[in-house]
Amino acid sequence: MTPAALRVVVVEEHDLLRGEIIRRLRLGGCTVAGAGRAGDLPLLLSQSAPDAVVLGDGPATDEGFRLARRLRRTMPSLGILMLTARNDEADRVRGYQSGADVCLAKSVDGAELVAALRSIASRCAAAGS
């Protein structure tokens, strides 16, 4: 897989943050689609066949954790990176238990975000072949 081939879907309820994440990923050479609601994800998954998804944890709800569990169950080879606003160990552990491959703080640097997604996608592609 060439670096430019990485396809990512971002699900984040906060418009400004979603826009910033998408901008950082595009600067890193990714092809990106974004959604503000989990309900928009099935259409995006069918349109873009992503290598990975970036999920916000939904600070007011448990939507991100539920979505990670559902994606892991239905699409086991999809890379899942969860961004959490709650920066404590318990939330990161919960993210991993929900099916995330990597859990990072929402304040993550763009280069680290892209590197983590490339690593996830590379492992998932190798496991799927």
C-alpha cells in the first residue's frame, strides 16, 4: 500500500474538531471522508471502503465506544483509532476493550495521528491477505 492510498473515515460530532482532523489527515496524504453522526457511517463505509476509521468518543454519550464494538464485530479487518477527550487511563482502556486498535487524546499531533493510522492500516492489510 502506498502512503497516498490510505483511505480514512472520521466520525466526530464537533464540526470544528472534525474539520481539523480531516485537514491534518489530508496534509498527511490521506483520502478522508467525515461524518458528524454515527448514523452517517454506513453510507460512508459503502462509498469509500476505508482502510481505517477515526472515532471521537462523544463526550456526552458512549456513542464512540458502542460504534467501535459494532465495527469490530462486523468489520474485523477495519483499523479503528479512537480519539478521546477524556484523558484518563480508564477511558483509554475502555476504548481498547471496545475494539479500538489505538486510543489517543483528541489533542494529538497531526504527524502522530497519520503515523498511527498508517501502522494500523498496514497491520490490518497484512492480516487480511
